[in-house]
Amino acid sequence: MTPVSHGGAPVVVTRAEAADGALSTLLRNLGLEVLLWPAVRMSPARDASLEQALAHIDDFNWIVFASRHAVAAVISLLPRLPESLRVAAIGQATAQILKGRGLRVDLLPGLANAAGLVDAFALEGCAGARILYPASSRALPTISQGLSQLGARVTQVEAYRTEAAALDVGDCRAWISRNVISAVTFASPSAVIELERALGERDFERLLEQAAVVAIGPTTARALAERGRTAVLAESATLVGLANTTLRVLQTRP
């Protein structure tokens, strides 16, 4: 967890990534020092529900991807999707990964969240459509319920698990005690939940009292609001937006 030597107080990255991960790299390229505290990790699904659903992929009209992890899980089992299957993605980052795999994206909502996806399907029309939604083990039912209310038949399956990561809590607390952390970035509600659980409520509060708090989107910001913290929303729900907003916040912070 030793930060890369760039000028200024460090920015904490709580996202599941390696030292050369996408968000850490973006922040360093902006001249910011990074502390990597990945509060969550992704692991394979515990059951075969995704594999079973993909065995009948021709029965579906749509597949919905809400994260890069879902894309990876599906592609590992089924590298080529049927031409007849339409693809919806939440967020530019997920869409870019799909396109990088040679897959088209038929529906990309303007708002990169579950509500935005449901609204986009409401305009598109999905009554009677069969939709496969490979999701995180912690995915909320917002998408499934919203699409079902529009008349779609939704199959939500666990594509991967989101779990607590093993943090060096002693090192984290040592940094917090120094009162030098400038910002904390959160890219998911799970990262909020697990960082608080790992640090304990007292040290979590101390961290967020001393640092600017930046969230990638409304759902993540809501998890922080439930803990009494108002987060700055990223200018766009992408890692680039998260990095750029973090820099802007630090440049304008007293």
C-alpha cells in the first residue's frame, strides 16, 4: 500500500484493482499520489446458474450487462453471442469492453445506472421480451423489478461474487492517524460497505472527516449518505469522470 511518489497528499482508491489498475493509473497521470485500498474483490459464482442460462441463450431476446465483471464472466463461457441477441449495457466503460470484444451494444442509457437502464427500455419497449441479466451476487433487484414492470420476463443469475477483500487494516489506520489523506474515491456501494466494515465505524468516520469523498454515481453516493456523508458525484459515471472530478475537487478545496 505504499503510495507512488507524486506531489501532494494521497488519494485512496477503494475499487477492486491492482497497483497499475485503471483508476489508479488515471489518478497518477493527473499528478496525484495514490493509496490502493481495494475494499472488495470479485470471485467466481458459486453455482452454475449462469452456465445453465447461457446453454439456452437462444431463448433470450436481450442480455443486460451492468459491469465489466459480468462481461468477463459471460465471455469466458460463451465467447460469441448469437446475432439475434440484443445487448444492453450500463455505462460507457462496460460498453467499451463489449465493443473491444467485438460485440455490438444495442442499448446504452444516457444515465449510467439501473434507473437509467429501465427508462431506456421503457422508451425502447420490452413487453414480452425475455431478458437475461447476469449480475453480481450483491446486485439489487432494481433492474429485474423495473423491467418486469414493463412487461419483460427477466432471468437474473449470479455471474460473479462481490466479497470483502483482505486489507492491511493496520496500515490503513496508520495513514488515517496522520491526517494527510486528501480524497477517497468510491466506485460501488459495496466498496463503501466493506471499507467501513474493515476499518470500523470510528476510523471510517475519521477518514471521511479529513478527506474529500468522491462517488462514481448516485447509488454509491446514496450508500455514503446513509452513513452521514455527502459525496461529490463524478462528472460522468466512468473512471475517467471519477478521476477528473477528484482532481477538480482537490484543486478547489480550501
